[in-house]
Amino acid sequence: MDWIDLRSDTVTRPTAAMREAMLRAEVGDDVYGEDPTVNALQQRLADELGFEAGLFAPSGTQANLLALLAHCQRGDEYVVGMDAHTYKYEGGGAAVFGSIQPQPIVHAADGTLPLEVVAQAIKPHDPHFARTRLLCLENTWHGRPLPHDYLREARALCDRHGLALHLDGARLYNAAVADGVAPRAIARHFDSVSVCLSKGLGAPVGSVLLGTRALVGEARRWRKVAGGGMRQAGLLAAAGLHALDHHVARLADDHRRAAQLAAALGDVPGIAVAGQHTNMLFIDVPAERLAALRQHMDAASIRLSIGYAPRVRLVTHLDIGDADIAHVVQAFHAFARAG
Ligand SMILES: *Cc1c(COP(=O)(O)O)cnc(C)c1O
């Protein structure tokens, strides 16, 4: 059975052309720094995003962890959103592996961290307090690109207080395509950026951390410690390079389909569209109807993200076409009629 899987953009499978590229990849031992395809991927992203160096990591969670470990020492602190991936969804890795304390901040309605609240959270130099070292942002935020003015102001705040600024840019390319800017126009505000190749870009595995040569050197050391040193990883890096060549401009198709889905579901009785940005759509369904919704969608071979958050999430991606969107809209109308 072929599922229409809207749970996440992580579910994409490598295309035939991507598999070909992986087969053809030249490889070497990347722990020795000798895999030419990994080196090419790291260099390409560093050049594209305006950094000195890059480091291929097996996951976005690890790329963010390496950034935290490279920026912060034991007893340091990072300021981060209450619902941010780098705080809430990474198993507390910074605390577990780095003895780094998070200082979570409540998000504004648009997902930003109010900078006056961030400023208040920065601790004075005093042995009572952890040393505030880093601010972490996430772009896109639940699909929403962060405003460029906000990024500029966040950079200025960090400069005033001597903090480093890290971006969890799992979906940085979605933000760039939606904003109609080069990805480096976003990345330039940050000291380090992590980018996921395995989300909307459609690679099976992999993220890249970008930063200065010194920061990436430190991150490389922690990657080995964390067990993330991979050997002939060029097979995977080749998928990433293919994704960057062929799957960036088409993110606009995902955004268009998510918008079409939002518009169509807005007409379905009992479904409230709570928001749609780039490739993500959130809907509200009465809590007592959620189990029925899951059952109904299962029967229609549709998977949605139900039950992880208060809202139902639908994410468009490489493996979702126009016919799939039409099928999903029909399924929602049938669900409304059945209720
Ligand atoms: C997916 C994701 C990550 C990294 O996730 P992995 O599954 O570890 O690759 C980090 N941040 C955000 C916002 C994400 O969506």
C-alpha cells in the first residue's frame, strides 16, 4: 500500500537519480578526512552559506549538539526557546553530554524569542550564575521564516553581550526559498548554522554544521566522541550534494501545495486551519474527534501527525504531488460528512 505520508518531511525516500548519484560517489575514510565527497559537501555548504568550514553529521540532533559543545564549556548556559528543537526535542543532550545549562524562553506568537526577555535572562558575571554564552534560534519556526529585521536585532544583542549566535537551520532552505533570498542572507547573522539534508531536501541521512575553522575543528572532535565519526560516508554525502543541486528550487512546490491544502481544508466543516507557513500546515480538530480522524485517515492510506502536539500537523514534501493533495482534501470532506 502506498501511503500519503504528511507526518513530516523526514519521510522522503531517495529518488532514482539520487540513488544513482550515491552509487557513483567517490569515497574514502572520512575519519581521516579523506572522503572526497564528504569534503566536497562540507566545502560547498560552507561556500554557499558564507562560512570557513563545514562538518557532516549523521543527524540534525547531533549537528546541534556538536555546536553547543563547541560553543560552550561545562557550567555555561545557552538561551533557547521553550519549544525549540535544541531544547525540547534533543533529549537534553547539551546537559547530558556537556553539562551545559539551558535557559528556556517563552516564544512570542510568531515564534521569535522577545529580545528584551532574552536580554533579561543573560546572567551577570558572578559565581552564583552559569555563564551565559550562546543564543540559539530556529529557522524556519514551525514552518515560519524568522523576520530578517529580527535576525539583525538578535545579532546586535549578541554582540552587545558577547554571546555567540547559533541557528538550528534544519529548514533554512525552506526559509530562503520562501523569502526569495540566498540562504547566506539568513546564515550571515550567525556564528554557526546547522542544516538538515534529510528533511525537505530529500536526502536519506545527514546534516551539516557550518562555522569558523576553529569551531568546526572543535565540533569534529566532539563528533568522534559522540560516535558520529563515519567512514565511507561519501555515499551519504553524495545524496546531500544531489539534493542541493536538484531539490532546492522545488521547495516552492511544497510551499504552494501546503497553501492549497490550507485553503481547501478551510472549507471543511469542523476543521479549523490554525496556520500555514512554507511546507507546514497546522489544523485544530475537536479533541474527541482525533481518534476517529486517525482511523478515517488510516483507512484512506493517509498519515498525519496526530497526538504529538495539541494541533494536527501536515507537512508537504518531495513525495507529495498534486493528486495526493486532492485525495487528502476528499478524505477530509468524507470525514466531515461521517461526523
Ligand atoms: C528535524 C529537526 C532537527 C534535527 O533532527 P534529526 O532528526 O536529528 O535530524 C533539528 N531541528 C529541527 C527544527 C528539526 O525539525
